[in-house]
Amino acid sequence: MKNFILSVLFLINISVYSQPDNIDWLVPPQGFGIPYLNSTGNSTIINDVTNIGVINPASISNFDCLSFGISYQINPEIENGWLNDSPVKRNNQFLPQSVGAIYKFDNLSFGLGFNQRYNIETEFNWNSSGYGSPDITEFVGNVYSYSAIAAYSFNELFTQSSKLVLGFNTTYNQVKFSQNDQGSLTELTDNAINFIFGIQYIVKNDENRETSLGISYMTNTKFESNYQTQSGMTVVIRKSDSYLSINNVQAENIISGNIPDIFNIDLAIDLSTSIKLLASGTGIFWEKDDNRLNDQFEFSLGSVYKINDMFSPAFNIYYTGRDYELAFFNLDEKFDAVFLIAGLKINCGIFYSDLAIADSHLFSGDYRKQTIAKLAIGVHL
């Protein structure tokens, strides 16, 4: 009777209020990671070419004529990262976190990107008493995103020292999910398309300093698919007098999940020829009909110091969390996270490396204490 009690464990929305045939799985926030992580922090306009699939599409005009990069990310396992002190970790550690390529032709910029938009692996031990053998159900979930991006620059549109850039991103998302309940394997694949609209306005303060303002909007992505179970019994979870009841009744077998609408606003100011200030705010808007999560706000603040043409270290603070409508196991507090991000970009001729290390142990809830390391390497011509 354990197949798909997933809706209790995995709460992208609180399943007490879900339709009986909808079971959501995109839940532990650790699976989203830090979406725009790079050496400069979490900005969507000052970033790395490897992240062009998720950042403000207008910002691809900031890169050199021809740029290419690939990144890898390491997340050590969080031993107590979910209900019942279940462990949470990434899967497919050897698969690139992101890949990006850009080509510019006059005022036009084109890009192709890949990104692991969601990545999670966890397990739940139903026998938590300590007596007898462990009774473990394993869950694995991934969303792979493939993006095509275009941007056009309007130079000197308002003044001779300003530039307006419009950008557009089309992303094909592929979801893969599996649940292994001691021999009973359930799998699904699904796909969906979403879009990102972006605008960036740049003003040159002088020959070497500029101020940039970026606004972008990412449409939500909803997955819904029939599931197939190779063996075992199907369980349907129904609402009855505000309590969960488990009934051995057949129903339309559907798994669903959604990634919310996201609005970003970013500011980048060159305080001097060597110091850049970065500030970002993110609004996250959940589908109210599909979940019991409140909309939320995230922010980041940091700076980049350019030592010379070769070395550019940076430091950034990033806040994220979750806001459930129900006070469920104090998840709000446990999922609050403040990441301290240190980064270093190294340019060596046409080659570069971009290293970011983010740690949240000092100021975060129990489920979000982790360290993330990300390294990108690439070329720019």
C-alpha cells in the first residue's frame, strides 16, 4: 500500500487538497538548486555562457562574438534533507549541469543551451522504528531543459551612450521520474515547452563603466503523464473529512507537477573600473489551483572585483525558501536558506574557467544546510 504515497512525502503542493488522480513529485527544493549559479553569484544579466538557457535572454548580447562553455556541479548528500530525516542528493553527477553556445552577427545574438533544471534522488524508510529490516522506497526525478535563445540590440536608441536589448527563449523540458518500491518500479517521461521574455537596458557612464537593468519573465512549466507500474498494487489517496485515507481503488493513473512562473529584476552597476555591484530580486508565482504553496520572494546581493584581465573574484549572498499555506512539519523554517557564494573567474587567452562555491550551513533551516560547488570551462573569441 505504499505505491505513490509520494503525494504525502513530495509536496510541491499539499496533496490533502489535490484531486484524487493527481500526485505531484517535484517537491524537495534542493532539486532546483541555485538556478543561475556562477562565479558572480545569482544574477540573470551578469552570468556565464553555460547558463544562457535559464537567465535573461537579452543578456546573451553581453558575450563575445563566439562563446562556448560547459559546467559541472557537485552537491554532497544532505543526510537529513526531507521528512523522516530522509537523505537527499543529486543523481547523474557526471552529466553536465549546463552547456551553452552563442554566436553574434551584428546586432543579432543567437544561443543554444542545456540545463538540468531539476535533479533529485531521495529515499524514505517506512520502518523507522529501528526493529526489523529497512523498508525503503527510492525516488529519482529529473527535468532536462533544451533552449534556443535570440536577442536583438537597439544601439543608441534613446541616447548615444545607451542600448536596449530584447531577448526571447524557447525551452523544451523533458521530465523523467522513477519510484522503486522493493521490486515495484514505476516510471514516467513527459515533456513541455515554456518561454522566457527578457529586456535589458544599458547606459555607459564613461568608456569603462556602465549601468545595466534587466527584467525577465519565465512562464510556468506543467507536467502531467499517465504512469505504469511493473508490479505491485496501485494506491489512491483521497480526501475524507480533511484526513488522508488510503483506498485500494483503481483510478485514472496520473502524475503531475509544475514549475512556477518566475519574474526577475536585476541591476548591475560599475562603481569603478574594477568593482561591480550586483543586486537581484525574484518573484515566484505558484499555480493556486494546483498546489498549496504561497508565492514567494528571493533575492541576492553581491559584488565582483576585477583584479586584472585574468582574475575576477566575487562574493554574493542569496536567500531562498518555501512558504506553505499549511504549517506542515515546520517545513517553512526547515527549507529557508541563505547561501554565501564565493566565486573566481580566470581568463587565459581565449580560454576561461568559472568557479563558484555556495554554502548555507550558517543561516539556513535543517533541510537546506549544504555546500554546492560548480565549475564551468569554455572559450570566447
